[in-house]
Amino acid sequence: MKPQKILTAALLACFFQTASAADIKTVDSVAAVAGDSVITMRQFEQAVAQARRLPAAQRPPENELRQQVLAQLINQSLIVQAGKRRGLAATQAEVDEAVAHAAAEQKISVDQLYARAAKDGLSKAALRRQTADALVAQKVQQQAILQNARVSEAEVDAALARAQQQGVAIPEGEAPRQYRAQHILIKAEKENAVAAAEAVINKIRVQAEKGRDFGELARQYSQDGSAAQGGDLGWFGDGMMVPEFESAVQKLKKGQVSRPVRTQFGWHLIKLNDVREVGTPEERRRNTIRQYIMQQKAEQAAGQLLQQLHESTYVDVRIK
């Protein structure tokens, strides 16, 4: 893994972990302004202290590390603000789950996690706010990736053809389970739209239960880009959809339509059409290529999101 990616992961973890008090300089001057948010020197030094905990072999030189830390804090702030403008939020249950997960990773209780944060001057409420912000940022990034990282069979065919022309051997990946499904999405990205969207999806579900063709319903009602294809999502594997969607798909039988499923995008109806184990050498090579293209698209989508935010938002770095 490249130092930049390792550092990014460490900074995201900083939302759930606190540096030791000895590592933090108690100052309140401004390190940077990002939109309507201020990054203080205390926040900056805390994040730098966290990044220094990486193994020496994985850390960039000190000056570069500090620059990368500040850049990541600015990016995180811009993404969180974008999420809040879109009406995205983290529920108390989501924050509880994230805090519990962070405590479990550190092999301490939730109360001990709060106590450790308090020793470093971070109150329980502040830690929960930071956790909620991290979750909002994650939702924004998931939206960008899911909207731009779908991979068609034609793209896989083209990539395999290029690899063959160049004499590149494609390794066989593992044999994961894949699903072929259709869905109908009624958007409800803002909290005040959730109830209305739920009412609409329930009416559509009644029509599906009465035997109306699911594809026709998707073309008529779905607000997702797959509507023109009757809601067809193609083949996808575990880890490619948001958790709520993936969990619902895994519980369905072939031909079954789900109950309404709420995700950060809104309300979904999902119909599972087929399940397969990608077991032949050719299918496993195709899956390797598909995962690679998806990762490339995800990185590109994340980069474009940040570029757009930087171009449309005031950013002022106060330190060198």
C-alpha cells in the first residue's frame, strides 16, 4: 500500500481514536479555512500525532507528512459540508455502532473509549460529533462511487482483449458469490423526504405483489440511472453495494421481491433474479478485471468529487 493511502486510512481512524495528551499542542490558532469550517492548530497537531504512529517504513518525511495531514483534513471538511448541504446525516444508531466498532478495534469498552478521549480534552459529545461527520463523509463518497463505478460486461471484454494483445496474464481471483438483481429507487437523500418516498415505494410494492412486471415498474417509477434497463443492475458481488442493500439481497430467494429497503439514497425495492458462484477460470479472471476496473473508477470518482469541491469552495491554508 502506498504511503498516501496508508496515511488517509490513519486520518480516517483519527475520528475514532485520540492521540496521547503529550503529543498534542494546546493552541487554538487557525491552521486552515475550508468553506464555512475552520481547522484549528489543535486539530491539526492531533491528526499529525496520530499519523506519526504509523510504522516508520510507511511514513513519508515529516514535512510531507504534515502537508498530507492538512490536505486530508481539508478534504474531509469539504466532503462533510457537501454531505450536510445534501441533507445527509448520521443517525444516533449509526454513531453508536461506529463508536462501538472503534472501541472493539482498540480492545476496550465504549466507556473506556470516551474516558480516553476525555483525558485528551475531547468530550463525549465532541467525539460523537466527529464520528457523525466521518459517517457523513463516508456516505458522500459512497454516493460518488456507486454512481460512477459500475462496470459493464463490454468494459470487461475490452480490458481482457487489451491484456491479451499486450501479453499480460490475468490471475484468477477467488470464486465469490454474485447476484443478478433489479431494483426500483425512490430518492430520499434529505430527511424531510423520507416519509413521502416510503409511501411511494409501498404503493409500488403493492403493484409488484399483484403481478405487474418488475421491469415495467422500474422504467415507470425508478429514479436511478438503471431505470431505462428495467432496474437491471447486472451481476455484482459482495462489497459492491451499500450494506443495507447488500444485506437485503443476501436474504432473498430467486424471483423474490424484497420489502422496502432504506439506504442513504432513499427507498428501494429489490428483485433477485439469479445467484451464481463465479468458479470457472474464465469467470474468475473476468471478476479480477471487473474488480480492478471498479477500483479505478472508484478512485477517479473520489478524485473528481474533491476537485469539484475545491473548485467551488473557498480554501485558505494559514500554515506552511
